[in-house]
Amino acid sequence: MSKYEPLARYLKGLQNDSWDAQLPEIEKVLGFVLPKSAYTYPAWWSNQDGSHSQTRGWRDAGWETCNVNLRAKRISFVRVGKRKSASTKAKTKDIPEGSGSSDIEKLIASARELTGIADREAIIATALRELIQSEAAKGLAAMGGSDRQAKAPERRRFW
């Protein structure tokens, strides 16, 4: 039995097709503290088939992870095959794609609910920062680079 079996059992028992969880909620289900890497590396939450026991747990239960946000300590789980309806539509709550002020206010309200950030300006600043960072990372990757947030250890100088 894998130590992540309690999470698999919990997911199998859910009636909904999605579960938006905070990392402490997942720890409560598991009965132990997640490793530091779960808080640090999005790859820990990947759905890649392989030898990682945590991935096998949710995949064998018929679930996948998405919307990994380690800064907010949030992970979404969706039943396999339900990703679009469960993760995207549930988060936007029928928000139209227009650019009217009421649409923006609905987006701000959803962001408040999802992130816990109450200040409108802080939500906008966070969203813009994330967008810029994401687009810059895409551009860097297209040129053969890697993630902007990756930090190489400081080089030692011998003189």
C-alpha cells in the first residue's frame, strides 16, 4: 500500500468531478505533512506516468492534477476526461468573454474567492505579474532557454 493511498481513496469517494484543495487540506486527508518538494516544485504534482507513488495514487483513482499554484498553496484535481468542464467552467462561473466593466468585476470577484486577496489593485497587480512572467517564460523557452524563476547557484571565483 502506497502512503498516498488515503488521497486516492478520498478522490474515489468524491461525488464531484473536481476538487480544489489547499495543501494543508491534502495533508489532512493523507495524515502526514507533504514533502518540501511538494511545496516547491510544480513537477511534483505532474500527471506523468512513471515511478512517483503520489502520481500513481491519483491517476489510479481516475484523477489528474491541474491549476497547480504553489504560491497560493492550491492544487485542483479533476476526474480524467472532465478537465474542461470541471476546471475551467467551475472557476469562471459563466463569466462572459467580453471586456465590459461588469465582466471585469465578475473576474475580480472570482479572483478574490480563489486567491483570498481582498484588495482589487493587489489582484490586478498579481494577475499582471503572473501574465508577464508566463509570457516571458514562453518567449525564453521558444529561444531554447528555461524558466525565468530557476536560479543557478552562485559561481565560485578563485582569484
